[in-house]
Amino acid sequence: RPNLKMDGVSGLLMDGVSLSTIAGKVGTPCWVLSANTLRTRMQRLSAAMQQIGSEVSIHYAVKANDHLAVLSLLRQEGAGADIVSGGELTRALKAGIKASDIVFSGVGKTDAELEAALGAGVGQINVESKEELEILSALARKNGKTATITLRVNPDVDARTHAKITTGLAANKFGIAFEEAQALYAHALTLPGLAPVGFSTHIGSQITSAAPYRAAYARMATLIQSARSAGLDVSVMDCGGGLGISYCTETEGQPEALAGAIKAELGHLNLKLAIEPGRWLAGPAGILLSTVILRKEHASGVPFCIIDAAMNDLARPSMYDAWHGIIPLSAHEAAGPVAPAHVVGPVCESGDTFTRDRDLPSLQRGSRVAILDAGAYGAVMSSTYNTRPLAAEVMIDNGTWHIIRERQETEELWRHEIVPSALT
Ligand code: LLP
């Protein structure tokens, strides 16, 4: 977590910087990221992976927070990128990440995206189906390229996380069925334009215990040994992402425990290993600042605190019933008594709710709050629903803060709209 400290005079400080000052100058809603937290988390993850003893590369899952400043910072700390679209490819390259440090994942890559990846020379493409294998082979031949690939295997392991972010069950759309993987790998080795090097897997997101990882990697180890016994070369295992954080009372996923699971199940197989973490790196590094527009009293006795951030900014509570900490910026409010309140956005949907019946300090019109752990799957999932411009973003680095994304102007929202002349 960024260093959040309540100061009697300045209110809530993040890495020593007054969040009220930022809110006052930049306005709300506004995302604030801690460069220091991103850095120290990347360093802790790298150190944990070094315990495995084999080479482990870290490919940051760009989807979690794709801001160029985040990508550049993580690149400086030694991360490559895990991408899932042509857009993320362009972004990662723009941030200075070498093509050879980029892994391309995803269940439906278009021909144009695959050709862009081949053209750029991405380090590895994780193929998710027999169909994609054939398409990629043809595209590689057509472009005179060889694609280094792994097969993404669906190990049919329950990650015990939210259904919408579980990916490693047989019923999910992701990956190649475990039972078919070896035969398909053998087939891939015969296809022109492809250089199969091994396997990948990703069982889901927000995983806080090592047990599902161990189960998945144990299955992958069986597959790798079986493929090798059949004379197939396997040198790479991409262990996926998914390490969870503590939003509420859960214990944060421990990089050391993940490293332990990898080491225990795969460490003896002389593999080049990789992981694709997103949330664990970026989630705790970011908050969303918001202002209470008004406090609406209700017959039930539980007020609605209507804030100027909404589901279009941070979608997680409405999409996954996710819990995010909410704390006032004012020291006075934070020290006051708590009472149940609903915190909601102004969007015209009941789902636009950040929390219900939560014991919170008394928030009044004009009160400012920080919504915590919003650095991953926050700004990246924003929309402009209700013609709400995308919020500003700020990064605090070494005691100074920088605007890293200007608040979108309303006029930008219709820049690409065309009104047929008969209607004007
Ligand atoms: N690798 C692959 C192939 C993935 O699909 C994902 C995430 C990751 C890595 C990174 O997972 P992470 O380390 O961030 O858990 N919007 C949802 C999360 C969706 C995750 C999608 N895939 C949320 O807000 O909870």
C-alpha cells in the first residue's frame, strides 16, 4: 500500500503529499498513483522469484493499468509486458518495452493483431486453440516470420475466486483442454512458421492462496514430463498471473508463496519460467479521489452519500460486487463516530453503488474521500457513460506529484460523432 497517513492539519497524506491539495488543484474524480508503491512491489516480486533458482521473467499484465507512466516505471524495474490486444502492443512498445520482452495472450487475437505482433517481433505468443494455431502458422508463413509460441493450457483447476474472473475451469472459454494439449503441441511442432517452446496457463485473478497455483502447476508438470517422454522439446513454462491483494479482510497473496508453488512443482524441470502479474503490482498503488455532491437522508435512517465518482470511473463494485475501502481525507471526519451509510455515484442505475450499509464516518456535502486499492482494473475499465469525461490521473513520485492524464474535456466525447446533414 502507498504510505497513507492522517495528518491533523493537512488531512490524509499519500507518500507525504496532501490528497486534499491534489483534489483542490486537479478536481475530482481523480486517480492518484504512488510510484514508490509500484516500485517497491515490483522489487519484492522480483526478489521472491529469484528464490526459485531458475530464470523467471516478469511480464506485467498491461490490462491492469496501461498508463504509459506505469509501463515505463515497471520497465525500469525490469518488467516485460503481457498484452492482450494490438492496442496494448503499441502501448508497451511506446513505453520502451522491448518486443522480445512482450508476451501476447488472449483467446481471440485478430489477424491484424497477430501480424502486428509478428512484425514487431514479440517474444512469445500464447496460443489458445487449435484454430488459432493454424491461423498463426499461415500468417507467419505469409509474412516470412517464425512465431515463438506456447500453448495455453486450461488445467481445469478452480481458482476459488469470483466467477467472472475465473479462467482455468474446463467450462471457461480460455486455453486448450488439458487432455488435448500434448497432441496439439506435437502437431504444432510440425507446422511451418511456428517455434513451439512450451506451455502457459492462467487460472484466474484475485487468488490469495497458493493452493490453486500448486494444483495447476502440478498438472502442468505432469504434462511437461509426459511431452518430454514422448520426445517433444519443452523449455518454457509461463505460469500466468492472478496473485490477489487485500481489499477488505482477505490476506494479500504472497509472492513468496507463489514462488514456492512454482519451485515445488516446476523448479526441478529445468525450464525458463515466467509470470504475468497485474493486480498485485498495480492495485494497492492507486486510489480514486472523490467529493460528496450531497448527502441524501432516507426514511430507513441510512443516508445515501452521493459522490462525484461513479460506476463509469470505477466499475468493480457494480460489476463484481467488489469491496473497496473508503476513507475521508479530513482528519476531523476520520476521527468522528461512524454510522451506516450507502455510498453511490450519480449515474442513473442502482448498480452505481460503491458500498451499502457500511459503517463510515459522517460524510457531508463537500467531504472528500479516497477509494482504496483502485490502481488495477480502475482507470482502464472506465467508460464515458452518461457523458462523463474520463477522470484526471496523478502520480506521486518522491514527494512531488505530476498530472499524468489531463481530465478529458466534454467536447472530446463527440469528436468522432458525425451527424448526417439532414439532421442539422
Ligand atoms: N494473464 C492473463 C492471461 C490474464 O487473463 C490476466 C487477467 C492476467 C495475466 C493478470 O491477472 P492479475 O494478475 O491482474 O490477476 N477486471 C477484473 C480482473 C480481470 C482479470 C483478467 N485477466 C477485476 O477487476 O477484478
